[in-house]
Amino acid sequence: KVTGIIDKVPENSHFHFQFFLSMENVPDASSGSFMTSGYNTYLVLNKGQGYKELQAKLPAFVDKYIGPQLQKGMGLSLEQFRKNGNDIGLYLQPLTDIHLHSDFTNDLEPEGDVRYVYIFSSIALFMLLIACINFMNLSTAGASKRAREVGIRKVLGSRKIELVRQFLIESILLSVIALILAVILVQLVLPFFNSFSGKHLSLQFTSNPWMFPFLLLLVMVTGILAGSYPAFFLSSFKPVSVLKGKFTFLKNTTGLRSGLVVFQFFISMVLISCTMVVYRQLSYIQQVKLGYDKDHVIVLSKTYLLGNNRQAFHDKLLQDPRVQRVSVSGYLPAGVSNGNNFFIYPGNNSANMIKTMRYDVDYEYLYTMGMQMDYGRFFSRQFGTDSGGIILNETAARTLGWAKDALGKTLSTRDNDGKQTRFHVIGVVKDFHFKSLHELISPLVMVLGTDGGTMIVRVKTKDIAGLLSTMKKDWAALSAEGPINYSFLDDRVQQTYEAEERTGIILGIFAGLTICIACLGLFGLVTFTVEQHRKEIGIRKVLGAGVPGIVGLLSKEFLKLVVIGMVIATPVAWWAMNRWLQDFAYRIKIAWWMFALAGIAAAIIALLTISFKAIKAAVANPVKSLRTE
């Protein structure tokens, strides 16, 4: 019975849903057991009540209520349980922290990572700083064109403070124009960015009232930061000298501009190096052996919609010559999967209890998934005792101290009421990655069981579209209560690392933009230097210097700056990427050639930028630069 309609759930909600169902008729609603963990519990605290005060009371609550239930169900005290490296308890987390700060494995929806917010915010800040540096360089490089204007204004009575104010206003106006263009560009690009990144960002000033004053402050700070140095530099010219044509640059400004370019290429090379490491790690993930064959496998979920016709559909699949095997199990090593913690101990020794993951599988699971046995055998219909059998992965066997000697050993477990169930080990399966490569392979056990909700189908045809079409027809013919739901196992594996792939692409785009902006700064410095050495270049040409010699003379100075930037950037990039890789249990080793390659790429780009202006200066007619002498 429908009792109400809830408004549309916002995109930035912690979870999304189609309907709510009352738990009143669910048995767990009246259960007094704390040993089940399949529910998310939400608390609304009284106003002014801090959650940390309540959190401080939970350990005593756990000892009082959960401890006795643990003792009854597992025959193990809470203290012994924790001594074995396990833990159980209740924890509070602010709702608004879940998306970016959660480290739990069973959140209702995939969460984000606040580190990437910090990373991309820092990149945006550095790009803005680089743009400000470019404005300084280009403004001072073209100072000779405004020197006479400054001289005339000073002669006509303008004070230095008035000139500074004029140049700062010009810089702020440029920032305002840039902001307007940026807002238009963001509005145009945002739909494509959201589609690519899987986000739902929007630039709405009405729903984000803080945005307009923030952008206004950003414009003012950027304009003043970018325009302050050129304003004081240009306003310091002596009117007599500039009106006589004796305009000279201050010597101490060259070092400052060189330092700014070093900073630009330092940031650029850090980004290039980081992008290279990210792509190498993603490539490693794609090539690492998972321990199962993810190709040519179709996962059919929600097969319970077939009702009593599930077996008929299963048989139809096996009759199709394009289908090799079919397994019935909701436990999958990638994507949405059933999950079940399983506490086991050898024999009757509950003090040595370990926590494992339990997979309920059928007889065909191993072969359908393309896994391999290390030793022993898999479940078989030829053995009537397999209902009490258990299969370990290599990690579980090692954890129990039975690395190569697990066959025939006995394992026990207890349910919540303390009833003990015993299994005998019939085989050890080779380790496979049933979690992402962010986590080490943990102990896992397989028991014989059925789960009619999911079918795993291994196919042997290239005509996947034709096979799916046949599946849909067979599904519809069996009067299913809903449409067929299918996915491909290799896609599910790929989706596990979508966030890292998107991060790598976005990082690559930012690295490209940053190197382009840095090259503009380098172009500004080259322009400044060429202008400063215009007469020297003319004299050298008159005395017989060739174009290659002059280009080399101008380029050598700037390539030094790139090398300095590379030397500073290498340890910073290594530290940053080493921290990022710590999040992967299986990762590449950072090699020196990655940074060398990034440096060579930056040097080539810089050389191309320098050469354009240097060649233009080298081929110029020396008469034009010397006729005033």
C-alpha cells in the first residue's frame, strides 16, 4: 500500500532509492542480536549534542551487550577475539563525511575521495599562479612600449601612486573579462565534463549564494597579484631617460623573472611526472593476473524474477551451443557481489579463530570462472560428502599454518546461537583477486551452496549480440516479472578502477594545460631577453655570427632554467606519487626514467617555444636595431 510520495532525491545525496519499505514485518526488526551487520543505522541527535560524546559511550555499550553475544556465538571472549587481530563494535560517522571521508567497504553507493579534491584544487591554484606569473613576465617584457607613455604622464604631473592605480585597474579589468569568458566556457564544457567524470556539478549562483562573492574576491586578488609587480615596475621609470630613448631594464628583475619561469616548469614537470606514474599504474592494473578469466563471461543478475522457471532458463542456456558453462552463485570477484564474513577455527580450538570471506558456490563455479586449484580437488557430484567439504584459498591455508598440508584438516564455525558446524578441507584454490588491487588478498573459503539470484555464463562465441538476443527471448517466454539484467565480467573489473582512469585522464589534461601556460611564460621571458639584447644581436650579426650561433646563445640560458625546474620537481613528484601508490596493495615501482622522460618532454617543448622567438630575432635585419647608434 502506497502511503506517500517522496520528492526527487538530490544528486548529491548519500544514497538514492526508488521506494522505502517498512521493516515492521522483517524478522530482523525485532531481533536482539548485534551479530548481524547488514543494515545502516541513522541517528538524529538532539540540537547541540556532539556525536563524539555519544561515541565515547559506545565501547562500554559494546562490552555490555555485544561481548556476551560474541561469547555465546563463537565461544570466544571479546578480549580474545581482539587479540587474534579482529574487532567488532559500533561507530558513528557524520552524514556529510560519508562521501569524501568514508573508509568502510560496504557503503550504499561508491564514495569519493577527499584527496582528489585537494589534488585538483591545488592544480587549479598553481595554474592560476602560473597565469599571474605570465602576466608579470609579458607586462614587463613589453615595458619599452609603454615607457614613453609613463614618461609623458609623469611630465604632465601624474604621481607614482596614480600610475600604480591605473595599472592595477587595468589588471583587474582584464581579470573581470577573463572571469566572464571563464563562466561562459564552464557552462559550455560542464555537461561534457559531468558525462565523462560521472559527476553532477553545476554552476548555479542562486543555489550557491557564496559563489558570487567568492568569484568577486578571486578576481580582485588575481588582478592585484598579477598586476602589482608590473604596476610598480612601470611606474618607476625616469621620465627624462625614457623620453630621450635611453630606456633600460633593471638588472635585478632578470633574476626574478628567471625564478618565476623555474617555478612554472617545476609545477609543469611535477604534473607530467605524476601523470606518467598514474598511467603506468593503470596499465599495470590492466595487465596483472587476476587469478580468474574475466573474458567471455556474462553475469545475469536478479534471476529470481523468473520465479519457478529459473531451472528451465538454466537448462535453456546449457542447450545453446554458444554457451560453454553456467554457474549459479551471487559471489563475484568484481562489481556488486554477495558478501559474507565467516569466522572459522581449526578443530575445536576457537582461540585460534580467524576472519575469512565466505563464497557459496556450485559445482561449476571454478570452471566457469577459469580459476585453478593449487592442490586437492573442487566440489564434485561424484562425492556425496561434499556438502560438508570446504575449499580454502592459498592465503587462508597459510594463515592457518597449513600452506601445503591442508587436505583432510577440520575447520569449525559457530552460528549466533553457539551451534557448531564442522567442515573438512578437500582442496586449496590458487589465490585470485576477489577485491580490488587496492587491497591485499585476504583469507577466503568456499562452501557448497546455491544462490538462484545470479547466473554466471561462460560463452564460446563472437556473436555476443545474437546470444543476448536469444537470452532475452527465452527470458520473456518464461513470463519473468521483470526485464533481463546482464553485465560482462570484464566490464565489471574495468569499472572497479574507473575513478583512477578518470583521474589519470583529467590529470593529463591539466598537465597539458599547465605546460602550455608555462610555455607562454617562457615565451614572455624570451621576448623580454630578445628585446634587451636586440642591439647585441645586431652587432654579432654584423661581425659575422650565424643564425644557429645566435639561436644557441639565446636558448642555452633558458634550457638551464628548465633543467633547474626538473631537478627541483623530481623529488617532489617522487614523494607525491609514492604517497598515492600506497593506496594500492599491488603497485608498480617508480623508476628514474619516468622523471627523465618527463624532463626531456618538457625540454623539447621549451626548446620549440624558445626557437620561435630566437630564430625570428636571429634572422632580423641588424640595420634596424643599430640605426639609432
